[in-house]
Amino acid sequence: MEKRVEKSFVWVIKDPTSLSSSICCSSDLFLMAGCKWCLVASPKENNIEFFYQYQGVADSHSLPSRWRRYVKLRLTIVNQLSEKLSIVTDSEFYLNETSLMCRYPTVLPPSKLTARDVGFVVSGGLMIVVEVVAHEVIGTLGEFEESALLSRREESHGAKFFLHVRESIDVNGFQVLPSQVESVRRIFEKHPDFASQFGSHNRHLKSTYMNVLLGLIETLCQSPQELSKDVLDEASYAVSYVSKGGFKVDWLEKKLEAVKQKKAVAIFRNYVLQQMEKMFQKLNQECLELKAHMEEEKADLSADFAPFSFDDVV
């Protein structure tokens, strides 16, 4: 099942040096801009080439007839020592109802990507951030589910629908989507100084950090049962990334540790419950066998108490 992400997706490659041995690795399937994607990292000579693997749309049943979709994604290979050294590339996709599953190459990083002390690989992990830059759905008028982000524009040759993801609202200096406004405001209400040490005025950079932060919060709001060890490891990398960027996120670090602890307790309780279920099944089977034996004994006892008939005596 794909991960549902609204604006950004974080992927951590735990052992990027293994790519030098011609072994490809891929991220979990994730849903972004109404499409299903998977990131693939593949070795190429001394470099690593990244691919977007498009796997179809998730809402084709609700799209207008003869739809076309424009999606622009931004991939950032994070340098955790200096944001200015991060590798950023934009990719544009024009999809339609006949588009098939395929790979789209996006960036070929320099060979120094996995070198030591250059800032890309920290604590053995390479962090990749994917964001939606623009998203537009075009098609003839048909059955289409409208939303708060959907606006209608009439043209001379027919009606079309357009979905503009770049419409943003300023919240304390951060440009966020309308759907994110309430969440960002609540963060500032509870932690008013969490961005006080963030000095960058780069709009894209600020947006990236905020999207990673919101993605983290969304992850931590999931049931511990849904959070795999890999997901929690990625969350730890993301917290470190946001913290090094100048955000005060000690509250988020504590919550992440609380979630890890809660999951550990849940795993232990689940193990105990499984053992108890096995014990119960064993005891239940013994009870059933004991009950059957009791019925046999009752039958024998009833036969023992039965009086002889005249013919039995004579």
C-alpha cells in the first residue's frame, strides 16, 4: 500500500555505498499529486542515478474524460552540513490516461556523493526529499470531485478543470498550502519560538523545511502498528535535518522517542498476548479432551448403576 503524502516525501538510503556494487534500491510506493510514485537509485559508473518510477494515477475514476495531468516535482539530495551544497533538480511530467508505468531519470549526482566528510552521508544515511512544485489536471467537463483547491475556468473551446498546488498562504513568513495553514498556525501557537533561530530568507528552503516538519508530524500521528523500523529511522534522520537547519524541535524529538517507546511496548505486549493465546489454545484443547473423557466416564458410570433385568439375573 502506498504512503499518502500531500506535499513532500522523505526517503533515507541507509547504506548508499552499497550502490557502488551495482545494486539498485528503491523507496516505498508513495502517493503525491494524485499519482503513484517510487524513487529508484541506480549505480552508473562512479555516480548514482535517480529515477522517478511512475505507477499510474490514484484517482483515475474521478478524473474528467480525456484528462491530462501536469506534475512538476523537485528532488533534493540533502547535504546535512550545508544546505547550499544540497543537490536540487526539478522534473516535469505530462501524463494522460494512456500513460504507462515507466521510469523518468531525474539527476546524476557527482561521484563524491558517498565520499566521507562531504555532508551527504551522515550516520550512514543519505536523505532525499521530494516535493510538489506544481500540479495541474486538465480535461473536458465530466464527473469530477471538486475540492477547496479546485477552481473552474471556462474557455471558448469547452470547460476545463485546473488544480493549482502553488496557491500558498503566508504564515509567520512560511508559504504553505491552504490545507496546511491550520496545522502551521497550531505549531506556532504551541511552540512560538521554534523557528526563531532559522535565519534563511530563501523561500524554497523555508518551504522544504516546513514540509519535512509537517510530514514528520503526520508520520508520528499514525498508529505505532503502521510505523516500521525503517519509517522511524527515516523520521530520526528528518528530525536531525530540521534541527540542524536551525529549528528548535526538542519537543518533536521527545515525541519521536515516545512513539518509539510506545511501539517497543506494543511489540512486547503483542508478543506476550501471542504467548497467552498459545497457552489458552493448549489449555482449551486439554479442557476439551478432559470434557470428552468426563463424558465417557459418565457413560460408563451410568452403565455401572444400571440394574440387571430379569433375563440378566435368570
